[in-house]
Amino acid sequence: MLEGWNVGMLGKKCARTMVPTIVPLVHYSMLPLLLALLAAGCGKGQSDAGTATQKPTPLVQVVKAEKRDLSRTLMFTGSVEPVKVARMASPAEGPIIECPVRGGDRVQKGQLLVRVGRSRIAEAGLEAAREELRRQEVEFKRVEQLVKSGSLPGEQLDVARANLKRAEAQVAAMETSAQDYEIEAPWDGVVSKVWVAEGNYVSPRAPLIELYDPASLVVRLAIPEQQALAVQPHQAVEVVLDAYPGRRFHGRVSRVYPELERTTRTMTAEVVLTEDVRLLSGMFARAEVVVETLSNAVVVPESALVVLPNGEAVAFVLEGEKAARRKVKTAMEAGGAVAIAGGIQAGETVIVRGHESLKDGATVQVMGAKKKEGEAQPAAEPKTPGKEGKP
């Protein structure tokens, strides 16, 4: 029994003493594998670092600086209105006994527009005036005989003669008033408004008919006070009419009013179209007035300029494969283009895109140009997560 117990105890003791011996042996056997993996990882990191230090060539877009005319324009709104307008009014009260025209009718000079009846109203007054004239004639003859006989002084004859002349004038006036008033067209035109109809009774100076000359139609613009001094006669204008979509008509400023409207603080300018186009009074119009023009200027797109923090404007010009920074002086900006007064010559290649972070003398690649062997790839746009294809 003791011998069996000793053997069991000995086995347990040996087992405890052998475990620490086996474990270090396992660690030492894996050490070469760990070192190999570590070396491979370090080598890959060095390779990636070497690749990252080689920066990609910036990709840019370029255009040629051209020499052409550049114009600065201002946009205004207005409407088509006639300059030559006639508004016929009633010379006296009376009924409308004839009105043969309506709005839109074309009339000729001397054509009857309205007849105002006066004969019936003035008959009583005319009869009274004629009776007064007969009485003054009798009185004048009586005074004349008395003066000849010496019964009355000669001054009384002068008074009687004056009264007779006054009565004659009154009869002539009443005879004229007794006639119907015929309102005729003063010139060829188009009837725009008719305020009366046959049977209406009108008072003196009441409006009856309005007509305008279609040859006098112009585009009247409302110029704000801030831009009033920029608009002058004979300036070129391009007019857009809603009635003719997609078309632009050429014209010129024919008249500029000398003062501003007190209520709206706007100045009125008139534009005459130089093209043959049918206009209607009241059409809505938009007009671009050319207020300034530079001839034979060096012009580049507005996007070619880069404004530095100190306010200085620069542009990058392509010289070979490098971007050269130029300090530029602008003369005028209009319609997305800039006239350059100095720093860039006509025909030079100017960078208009991709130059925001460029430095002077940096190597660039032009969009669409073929790459040479050995050059770094241009910077690619990062992929958006979630849009990549599945493996």
C-alpha cells in the first residue's frame, strides 16, 4: 500500500515539475515566426510611406486669354408706350348723337369720331340774342336822329353804336353754339379708348376719345436713382419682350428725362427699337443698356482670378508644365469675364480651375492632356462610402 501511494505521489510531482519546462519551449519555437511576421509588416509600412511622399500632380483646367470688346450692361424694366397721343374732349355740354368708332379702329386724318348735339339746346339762346340785336338796331337809329337834331350829345351815339356791336357778336356766338360739334381725328392713328356712346349726355371738357400714333411707340424705362447718371442718350440697348419669347431686339436710348419722379425717385428714359417689329401699347419689356465698353481688351474668365488675403488679385499662367503666378490689374468686370489691364497678354494660357491651392512654379497637368511616363498620377476624388461595388 505504501509503495502504491509513493508511486502516485511521485507521478503527481513529476507532472508539476514538467509543465514549466514545456511552456518555454513552445514560446521559443514560435519566436522565428513572430520575427518574420514583424519584418514583413515593417517592410510594408516603409513601402507605403515611400509612396505617400510622392504627391500627385494637380489637375487643372485652362483657357486662352483673348483680345475682344467687353461691355458692362445694366438691366431695367419698362413698358411699350406711345409718345404721340390725342385725348379728345367735349367743347360744350350736350348729347352724343353719333360715335362711329370703337377701340382698336384705325382712323384717317379728318375722319369723324364723335358728334355732340347742340342745335336743340342753343335754339332758345339764339332767338333771345337775335331779339336783342333787333332792339339795339332800333335804339341806335333813334339815338342817331336825336344827336343830329341836337337833342342829345354826340357821346350818346358812341354808346349806342357799342351796344349794337355787342349784340351782333352775341348773335354770331349763339349761331356757332347752335351747330353740332363734330370731333375729327387730328392725324392718322389708332383709337385706344372710347369713353362715351350714342345717347350719353356729356359736360364741357369731358373726355370722349383717345387715339395714338403707332409709329411713335417707344419703350419707357424706369431708372433707379442709384443708376440714373449711368444712362445717357444714344447708348446701345438690347430689349426682350414677353410677347416674343427667345428673341432679343436691338435699340438705342433716344431720350433721357431731365429729372426724377418725386414719389418713386426714378428717372424715365425712352428706347427706340432699330428693328422692324410689331409693338402694342402696354407690352412689358426688359432692357439691357450698355453703359460702358472697352475695345480690344485682354479678357479672361472671372474664375481665373484668385484674391489673396491682402486683397491682391493674382492669376496662374501655364508656362510649359508649370503654373506661374502673375499679379494682375483689372479694368472692368462684366458678364462673368474680366478685362485685364496688366499682368497677362492675349494668347497666354490661363488656369481657371484647380488653382485654389497652387503655388508659384508648381507642376500641373491639364485636363484632357496625355500624361508622360514616370509622372505621378493626378489627385483622384475620394470615393463615397456606400457606393463601392461588392467584392
